Amino acid sequence: MNNFINNNVKLYKIAKLALKYKATSFNILTDLGKKKFFNQKVPSFPKVITLYVTNRCNLHCPMCLNANYRNNNQVSNEININTIKKILPELIKYKPLVCITGGEPLLNKNLFSIISLLSKNKIITSMTTNGFLLEKYTQQIMNSGLEFLSISLDHYDENKHDQGRGVKTTYSRLIKGLNKLNNIHRETPTNIKINTVIRYDNYMVLSKMYDFIEKLKIDEWSIQHYSFTNPSAQRGINKYLNKNNLGEYIVGNPIYTTSFLNVKQIRVLQKQLTDIKRKKFFHKTKFSIKPEINDIFSYYQGKPPSTKSDCIWPFESVNIMDDSKVTLCLGNEVGNINDTTSIKEIWNSDRTLNFQKLILKEKILPLCFRCCGLKFNF
């Protein structure tokens, strides 16, 4: 969670959160101390729990990493309030950050009951939405106690954003929702962020996008590098999956050439990012970019990451998905809430520990080729 609540949130807001969530703040400091002084890489309980509250979505984004999973699991039991009540004692005890996503989480009728229950028990919550239903649920979002809200917006041009999301009026609905958020005096969410994925139609205008975001008067703008797999990477992934019994939930979107961007395009992108870093010193909207990359040319030209790369996801977080499945990264199922009353039991199970040992042994799996959780070192 310390990576989530970083210097992109204003200091006074961090102080406010620390006072409001004292147990969470204490746990963060304790875990940092154990990691620094005792080299304890894995905490006793996951720091982050991501709830995939629904597979359903009202958009058709071609870049969606969850689309294949969703299409293969049309009939499933969504996370409901009873699921949360079952694991609530552990959440109260260990105070992880709970991230809510989907599908589109606003399609789950239990959503605000879930957020309110977590908030009342001093558990920090975040949610990612595509913004299509933002205007409809603005007041409920603000009343729920949600602390962090991330909204997907990929272009300042209405037609291009809608084309990239597969549904018309997506842009106009999102902007109306943002304006409504700004027009209501709000104490929560503490941080409202726009998330933009680098695409073929926006990599050359990202600096202008920052100027546009500044006018929206939100807290933060985050750029996400495009997650893709080229043919060579896909062959390696398929071979590895056939050899090992691992999930295939997140592998990146397939492209049919080695590079996502050519050298000339990467230079344009690089200049855009340089302009943005200059602007962030006088723009009020905070800026962040993920994942961390030490060589943007190697990343977009399809070079595999080296074993010097690092990822904390398998060692700090779990996902709770449809039918109460508990997974680590890459969709690797390690347990089920229906079979136990304890996330900690699943966290300390042989299936979880064996996967963590695998990551430590091999450093980088083929499936990590463009995972957004990786700190890329080429």
C-alpha cells in the first residue's frame, strides 16, 4: 500500500489518511521495518487485496486484459456482501488496502454496501471505473466512504476516446460525471485520478493531454504503458503454460509484429514524456507513470526484461475473483473463500508458497513479459 499512497497524493491528505487509518499506518511502518532490518520479503498477511467484484462490463475495449477471462466465464457468482462479511474479521485485524475493480464495478448491485462496510471498519478502499456510469452514481460514491477513485480516460478528443472504448457517448458521460464530482463539495474520495493508457492514437499528444487534464481539476493523472505480447513472447508464454500448471489471466494484448512502436514513434513518445515531466512542476494535477521502465526503447521494441527486474505483487497481494476464487498474479488460483474462513490460511498455503518460490528462483517468468506490476530492467 505504501507504493499506492505515494508522493502523488498531497502531503496534507497523507497526514489526514494516516490519522483516519491509524492501524493501517502502523502496519505499513511495521512491514517497512521488517523488510529493511530483517529482510522479511513476505508480510504475514497480504498488504493489498483486489476484489474483482464482477466480470460484466458495459464497454468493449480492444486492449482490455480481462476480456478473454470475462468471455470464457460468462456465468459466474459475483462478489457480494456475504463474501465480504465472511472475510471481514481478517480485514479488520490486518487492515490491507482493498482495491475494487472488474469488469465494471458499478454494475455490481452490492458495490456500495461493500464499500460502506469496509469504510465503516476503517479499511482503505480504492475503485477503478471506466466512467460510463459515473454521473449516475456520483452521490453514492461520495457517500460510501471510498478514498481513492481511478477513472479511465485515454484521449481529450471525444471520438478517439469512444473508438478506443468501443461504445459511443462514453466520453461525454465520463466528463459529465467528473464535472458533477467537482461541483459537489467533497471530503471523499480523498484522491481522484484519471488513468490514461498509451495507445497508437495518443502517444504523440500526451503533453496536450496533461493540459486538458489540468482543466478538469482532479487530483492526479496517471499514464500506463501499453501491455502487449509480440509473437516471440506469446510462443514462450504458451510453451511455459503447457509445461506448468499456471493461470493465464494477464498476459498482455497480442500484437503481430515485434515492436509496438517503431524507433521514430518511440522518440516522439519520449519527447512527450519529457514535456510532461517539465509541466508537472507548475501544473497542480500530480503526475505518475507506470510501470517503472529503465529503457523505453527496449520496452516498446519488444525486448524481454532481464532478471534484474523486480515485482512485489506475488509477495504482497492477492485477488478475490468470481465464485470466491483467490488468485495470485497471472490468474494462478491458490484457494477459495468458500472452502475456508481464512485468507491467511490461503496466503500461507503450499500453493501460494510454491508460486512465490518459483518467482524467487526464476526471477522472471515468460508471462511477466509486459506485466504492469513489474519494475522493468533491460
